[in-house]
Amino acid sequence: MPIYAYKCESCGHRQDVLQKVSDPVLSICPACGASSFVKQLTAAGFQLKGSGWYATDFRGGTPAAPDKPDSKPADTAAPATAPAAATPAAAPAASEKPRPPTSEAA
């Protein structure tokens, strides 16, 4: 239920009232009893939540990528990193010096 701000134009009494949208607008001031209790126009206070909204979307930050489930089933998905034993040694170890190329004369 939304909270509405009311103000009495006669005595200046202010009050926030929790009301349903379908409830009638209050008109009688609870402080002085005058019929000049009016609803104030205030900024809406809401927060977007859920999988499609991000806090950075409207703050000038880097847009976040939406969370997407894997399109592959879990049993066929490739592992994130290959095991160390399965990767070939492409570069020599740091302690080894590279050998200069040799030219063979035939």
C-alpha cells in the first residue's frame, strides 16, 4: 500500500497516511477538524527489483550484462579451465634458455 502525504491548508498540520489506492481521499484534518486536508504531490519512492533491472542502469555506470542461463545442458558444458596435465607445454620453463636456430648444410 502506498503512503500519501497530506497537509491541512488551515492549520499547516502534516501527516503521512498509509492508504490503498482505492481508498477515498481524506479531507478532514485530524488536528483542527477543518475540511482543508489535501493530498500533497510527492516524489514516488520505489526501487526496481528482479532479474531485468540493475542499480547501474540509470546511474551512469557501466551497464551490467543480464544473467543468462547456459544454453547447453549441464552434462555437455565444457569445463571452465582445462586440467594442468591435459595442457601441452607450449613455452619453455623460465629457467631454460631458448636455443638459437641451427642451420644445417646439406
